[in-house]
Amino acid sequence: MNLTLHVWRQNGSKTSGKLVTYNANNVSEDSSFLEMLDEVNEGLIANDEEPIAFDHDCREGICGSCSMMINGVAHGPERHTTACQLHMRSFKDGDEIYIEPWRAKAFPIIKDLVVDRNSFDKVIQAGGYVSVSTGGVPDANAIPIGKDYADSAMDAAECIGCGACVASCKNASAMLFVAAKVSHLALLPQGQPERKNRVLNMVKTMDDAGFGNCTNQYECEAACPKGISVEFIAKMNRDFLKAGLASKD
Ligand code: FES
């Protein structure tokens, strides 16, 4: 298939950017979206032009690097699918595709489609850990965990930190990401010692980074490639309230 791409090109957060049009010809419908971009880049390099910068690592829907808006939708048109797992059969011959970076104050553009998501790393550093006592490794079955809690913790742990929730939210809120990271530890016995401090510190770090607040639009859940539920936001808000009241004792 032959496609027309409109790709955001920008040299950094201090310069302005613009959409640049490229033709992508003879694209196989079996190739992934990133493979299609690879081919476009090979053509640009052959013409001594600068290739389009975009982030990727695993290309298996695991690392969350491949952040980009495709036709205004985070990760493109397929639900529960990262850009790296999106196949070109999702498009039609002759389509025009607009490709842009995440847009949020807390995600400054590094180059073209690549944004700096260091603010997410700071949120994780603020509480994404558990205390481990020294000594031998405890037997895996020594800490019984109810199936409902284990399932829910695993659902939250599916978050790959891609930032689609932020990019799709009109407030650029990171509540779904932070809620998933808070909840997957708060649901497990191993996460209880730091539970109160974790939610307070992670929410404060989120606010300090410049993310907006949640106004219950639920775009985050719709855009999340892992289908993380907004119920985790409600859970985090309850934990945050309790921890805040306890800290005033
Ligand atoms: S490149 Fe790792 S999730 Fe897409």
C-alpha cells in the first residue's frame, strides 16, 4: 500500500516544530508501524536527510518506549495495542497518517517523536519499591496472598509506563500511571510497610512534575494499551486520603 505520512519534526523543546510530509510506498500490510517508519528512515538516510527520531526498545509491547500519537490517538487505532505491535493492515491504501509526539508539559520533546519521560522515573523513585529484610530468601509460598488481591495486583502491574494515559488526557494527568504503580504494591503484603508514605510521596512527585489533575474523563483507560482500569485511581485516592489523615495524627 502507498501512504502519505505527516510527521512532527522538531529539534528539541527550545525550538519550534512542524509537520513534514513523506511518502511511504510499497508498505507491506504485514509490517508493523515501526517497521514502516524504519523503511521511511532508510529512504531518508539514502537521500542524506535526517531520519525521523522515534523511541523503541522491545517492539513487543513490554517496555512502553514507542510513544507516539497516530492520527490523534495514543498508539493508534487498535485498542490495547502499542505502536510497535500495530500492524499496517489497520490502515488502507492511500491513507494519510498524522504522527506526533506525546504532548504534555511534563514530557518535554527531545527530538521529533521522542519525549523525555524522566518525570515517570521520578515518580517510581519516590515509592516504587518495598523493604526487604536481610537474610535468606523467603520461600515463595510462605506469604499467602488471596487470589482476588493477587489478580488485582497483577492487573495494576501490567502498566508499562508508556505515558499514553497522560498524552490522551486533556489535563495531561498521570493519575492512571501513578495509581497503577501505587496499587500493585499496596495490594500485596510486601508493600504494606511503606504503604502510606508511598502514596503520599508518589502523588507529591507527580504534582511537582507538572502533571494535571484527573477530572474523570476516562480517556486514559480507553488509550491504555494494557487496559488498566480507572478503578485504580479511586483506590489510590482512598489510600491518599487515609494516609494524609494518618500523617496528621
Ligand atoms: S517498543 Fe517496547 S512497548 Fe513498543
